[in-house]
Amino acid sequence: MIKVDDLIQLVRNYNPKTNQQLIRDAYDYGKAMHEGQLRHSGEPYFSHPIAVAAILAEQKLDDATIVTALLHDTIEDTRSTYTEVAEQFGREIAELVDGVTKLTNLQLSSSETKQAENFRKLFMAMSKDMRVILVKLADRLHNMRTIKSMRVDKQAQKARETMDIYAPLAGRMGMQWMREELEDLAFLVLNPEGRTSIMRRFITLQKESGDVIHKITNDIRFELGKQDIEAEVFGRAKKPYSIWRKMEEKGQGFSRLSDIYGFRVITGSEVDCYRVLGAIHQRWRAVPGRFKDYISQPKSNGYRSIHTTVSGRDGKRVEVQIRTVQMHEVAETGVAAHWSYRDGVQVENPFAVDPAKWISGLTERFEAAEDHGEFLEHVKLEMYSDQVFCFTPKGDVVKLPRGATPLDFAYAIHTRIGDSCVGAKVDGIRVPLWTRVKNGQSVEIITAEGQRPQATWLDIVATGKAKAAVRRSLREEDRDRFVRLGRELSRVAFEHIGRKATDKALTTAARQLGLADAEELLARMGSAEITARDVLETLYPELATIEGEEIDQSRAVVGLSGDQTFRRAPCCQPVPGERIVGITYRGQGVVVHAIDCPVLSDLEDQSDRWVDLHWHSGRHPAVHTVTTDITIRNDAGVLGRICTLIGEQKANISDLHFAERKPDFYRLLIDVDLRDAEHLHTVMNALEAESDVASLERVRDVDRKP
């Protein structure tokens, strides 16, 4: 475990003016809070926050970020609270720690609807302070470096989440080194045989051809010396996962893969960058289509560099990246360069992008998303795709993701241009609409009145904006037909499970799926964008089987001292999954309240009685009673169907009381035993979809105080 003096020295190396006492206090506080906690490896848990802080210190980040790393798990996993952190370390650091805590609770690899909502929360957190994401990425990197101590199933889950979400996010933020390491660590878990195979072939290649990197590096230095160009030259073999991905994309074996070596030339000025390019192209033959000038057309995250691929020594293809020292700093740390320090002063790097502008540009493209699927499409295109730059006939630049077509280009200009597109010219030559555009090409769109988007266009376009526009046009054109078809599909699907596709059921499903109304739901079903199974599972989800043993109810709540007992407050009836707080009562132990319980307002001035609590993560038994107030139609068999419906959701009715009996309706108070908040949502959702249910609400009675 890194000692506090060693950590402080790491920070002092780039920031001699660092607040040493602040870091020392955070170190001591975090160590005390995590006292007695162990990692899966058996090491003291606090070794993890220290390692995260060291990773961020290597990026030369500010004191607030380093301190946040030391404290990032305290609110989540210890008795520490936001208020306590704010009092000791200031509101800025408390906000950062709280932000990391909220990110930790996001399930980014869950179902599409929940994943889209959590991605929205992720970008919201980024918009408030991007240092939250920097700490979270460093947290994930250290967890991946030490993943072997976790259960095998957990390793696979974390590795897949890293490969799908965190590695692309690091790349999108310009932190390419972190992206490559995260990908390679995840690759080691997900496909160890594939990675071992790549490494063996590397060793064989080195034996056959010698130290190629050293030879080519010397060749480049020799050519630069002839031109009197001062520059640093570095060479490296690409990461195993990067090579594996190229093999998969190109369908080639290792022996046929050429550009497995990469070289960087770091110069003193932008002018020298182009002089280096000229020297390299004079000495070696450039590979057509492999030249990119990100100096004249920077990426949105501030990345600037010249990329070229040449046929080097013995005909081997090598990629060369050429950039200045300042450009290299941004290339290494990406958006994080905004907070970098040197000699105690925040670095004024002219190429470092303003994080506020960067995240604003990133999120504004998501705001127009109509539904969860479209939003996720925007996110994945933005995070996972490289970009190409094309020109209009007037010379304006249009930025598109790699793999985009002239149709994407047309929709990027204006939806009207895309809808009426009948053809395109690329560099003056007529091309099919499915042609993939390349960097630097000039694209001219040919339009005609009366033209409408075709269904086949969905297979041609690559951008979320274009796909959404095409779908919208197709829906409007065929809406009546799709609604009729959707109504028939829903009727058959509901009858198959013994229910009716009532307007109320369809409206409830539409609301849960984030759609405007039942007609929109039917149109989506008719156009095959939403399946009947999606609708049924939204209304009547079978409770998923959760692996592992049920949590012992005596330890369902985390944050109590060894001799404290607890019980749920009868006024708000909190259930696992909801935010909670404990209140001590003389002779009654700790009473657990929901964080929004009205009773708490009467106890604000008695802070000594408050206990910071949270539910134990895992599978809880269905023993948490919640009272529901439900009004149903007074008709034969209705009450029986309601009780059966609750049972079908694997919930038990522990008590039932008639509050009102009228000729037309009954109002009942039903106590239902539930597992957690998701279980409650499932039961309420199923009941609301029933046409015989007039109203339904959860009872929270302040008169039932502890």
C-alpha cells in the first residue's frame, strides 16, 4: 500500500504548491473510515483508493481530484456522510465524492430502457464536473488491474462492461492510453486464449526479424537528422486487443497483418510537424488512404496530430503519428489536460479543450432523441466511432462518424435535404447512396421534389440523426397501416396470456416505454420497432431469478453498529432499493425511514439521532410490507382477479381491509409483502394496467409514527 508521503511526493513532482495537509488529512480520514474492510484479494480496502489517487497523480491532476480519489468510496461503503465530508474538506470535494458515488450505483449494462436512462445520468454528471468521470475511469482501471481476485462470473461481467462502456468513454475523452489498457485488461478476461495466441506470435515474429522497433526508430531519426529537424522518436508494438480487432475487422491472419507497429515523432513546432511528414514520405512510400491531418481538422476532444502509414523496412507497414509537445500532452490526457498542473501552476495548453464546451457539444446531439433506443444509438455512435470530415461544394466542413454515407451527409445538412435525396456525387463522380465516404472528400447531394425516404435507407445510413429522420418519415407515411397492424398484434399477444389489450393497458405500457400514447405504441409495434413481447414484459414482467442466497434480514441494512437493532418505519414503509436514513429511539433501537419521509422534517434539529444507512446489496426476501390504497369496480370476480394478479407477480397479500363499500366501487387497503423497490414497481404497474382498477397509490401515513 502506498504511504501518504510517497503519494504527496508524486503530486509534488508536478505541483510543488500542492496542499500537502489536505492530502494528508484525506488519506488519514479515508484510512480510518475503511478500517477493517478488505478487498477480495484480502488486502486492506484502502489500498484501492490510494492506487486510484496515484493513477490520477500520474495524469498531473489538481488537488481536489486527488483528494476525491482518496475519499471516493467513503460515502458509499462507510459510515461517512456527505455533510461530514463537506465540513472537513469543503463543498467542492463533497460534490465530487457524491458524484462518484452516484455513478457507482448506475447499471450501465442493464436493459435498454434502464441503460438509456442511466446514460443520461452519466452525461448529466459529466456536465456538472468532468473530474467525476476521471475518478471513475481511474477507479475502473485499478479494479481491472486487480480483477483476478474476483469471482469468475463477476470478472466476465466487469470486463464486458469495461469493453462496452468505460474503454470507449475513455477514448472519446481523448485518453487513448487508458482506453488501450482497459481494452487489453478486459480482453485478457473475455478471451484469454486469443490474447495468448497474439503474444506467442509476437514472440515468434521478434525471433525471426529481430528488434524491428529499434531499427525503424533509428531509420526515422537518421532521416530527420539529414533535414536538421530536432524531434523525439518513440516506437512500440500495438496492444494485443488492438491487433485482434484489426484481424477481426479485416478478416486476416496475424501473418498477413502489417501495421502492428506504431511510432510517434514529437516536435518543437507545428511547422516541424509538416517538415517531418515530408522527410518520412521522401524516404518511404505512403500507403494510399491512410493519411489523416488532425492538426488542420482537430477532433472535438482537442486531439491534434498527423497520422500517416508507410511501407518501412523490409516492406513492413508502420503507422507514424507526428505532433508537437503540447499536442502530445492533450493526446495523452485528453479532456483531463484542462486540469493538469506543472510547477504548481495550472497548465495553459492552447490545445486543451474546454470541458464545458466539449460536454455541451456532446450532449446537445442527444437532446432531440425521441426514445430510449434512439438515445442509445446517439451515445454509441458518439463514443464508439472515429470521425471523417467531408466538404460541401462550397467548402464547408461536415463531420460524420466513420462508415457514414452520402445519405448521412444529406441529413447532417438538413432533414429536408435528406428526405428529398435521390443521388449523390463524391469528388464530382456519381456514386450509389450506400457508398462509404472518406476523409477530405467533397460531397454533392442531388434532390428532387416528391421524393420520400425508403425503408431500405435504414440499412444504408449510419448516424442516429439520419435513422431517426427516416423512421419518423416512414411512420408518418404508413402510420394508419402500422396502427391497425399493431392493434391486431397486441390483441393476439394479450389473448395468448388470457388478458385483453385494453386502451388502459396499452396506455400504461406506452408510458412505461417512454412513448406519447397508446396509438404511438401501436404504430411502433406495427413497424416492428417494438415487439408484442416487449409490451407484455413491461406490463407483466416475471421476477428475474437472482443468483445467490437471500440476505439475512438481521443484516439487511448497512451502517449500524454491532449492538444496534433496526425496524422499518410504519409511516413510510421503506423497501430495499430506496434511499434511507436511520433515527434512534430510546428503547426501540434504530427506525429506518425513507429519505423523503415527511416525519423527518420534525427531526431536523436533532442531528445526533440521525444514522447514515443504506440497504445491503443483493437478493432480499419478500418480507417488506407496503400498504396500497386501491379502488376497484364493484363487480363479480373483480377482487379475485386483483388478488390473483398480485400473486402472479410473486407477491403475497398479508392483510386486506375494506375502507369503503359503494354500489359501484370498493376502496381497499391491501398490505403486500415485497422484495424491493423494483418488485413494488412491478406490482403497481401490473395493477394500473387493469381496466377494473380506477385508482391506485402507495400509502404513506404520517399518523403512524414509530
